[in-house]
Amino acid sequence: MQNETKNETEITTNNRRRRTVVSKTYRGFELGTEEAYDAKLLDAEIDVLNSSLQNHSKVLVKRFDIHLPQDTPQEQCKEKLSDVTGEIVRNFNRSRTRGVEKPRPALDPKYMMTVERNESKQPHAHAIITFNGNAVQKGYYPTQEIKDIVERKLGNAALIHECRNGEFLLHRGNEKDMAEVIRATSYIAKVRTKENNQGREMMRSQLKRKKG
């Protein structure tokens, strides 16, 4: 896709530069609505999806909202979410041979999330997580595993919400698949939901490309 945006501006919030895109499209992809988006967050999301597709001809994408316990101090948000995502990566990077009827291969998870704090003072994160779609094409198994991880790490599986219409299967080279995911998940980069950088934080997997 070509890198094409209709209108870009820069704003300063809490002494931090933010490149803001006001457009219905970004890098050739249609966004959910025409309003202000954080370009750094859009880039991170697209990069995670592209990296997954470089490694796998099919990629399962799931989106979740992860809530932290009420009144979690701001300075602990990133640490707690890093604990959850770290366990997700470790869990799905292991192949399973014991206790399952059929061996489960490693699923090569990657994630991107933004952290926000709403008026109820309960911080939460919007997340997309990708998996090797050649190994798993339906989200039931990874969803149940992720709920178990949240239960262990945060004390309550109900803190993670599976988003409605939040499951996609991407095929390498199919631009319609990619466009559907970007359009459905671009809301996580909206600037208006991140006023004054309240709880605003971007986290994503380290991306490594396959050689050859």
C-alpha cells in the first residue's frame, strides 16, 4: 500500500510531540471515521500485522479490551500489562505435546495495545493480538488461554473482554483482508479518546523479520 494521507498536523500535549492524521485513509487503508488519529499508533498496528504476514501465509487476528483493577495507580499500568503480555507470548510460543489429544504447535503471537484511563478511573487497554493462522484459524483456544492468563495475573478473568466482531483471518497478499482489519480496529488510534495523555501508552511486540 502507498503511504498516502489527506491531512497531517502536529500537536503538542504535555510537552510531547504527536503526529496527528485527520483523514479517512492512512497509508492507503480506509479508517473507521474521518477524525484525528495518532499516526504512531496506526503505524504500530500496521507494522505488527505486516510482520505477522511476512512470517505466516495466514494470520489469525483477535482484538480484546483488557481492564485493570479499579484505581490501579497510573505508574503500575504498564508493568501489569507487560506482565500479562509477557505471559501470553511465552505461553503461545511453546508447543504443546502433554495433556492434549493432538500436539499444538507454537503460535508465534504478536500484539499491539494502547492504554487509556476513563472517567471511572479504571485504566484499560485496547489490544490486537496475532497468531500463526496456519496453526490455528479459530479463536476459541487462544481466547480461553488468554482468559486463564488474565485470571492468574490480574485476579479476575472478567477483566478481559473479547470484542464483538473482533476475529479476523488474514491471507498474505489479500489486501481486502488487511483493509477490513485496519478499518475495524483503527479506533484504538483515535486522539479524542486520549485527551491530555491520561493513561496513554503504546505497547507492542518487538518485531523480527525472518531471514531469507
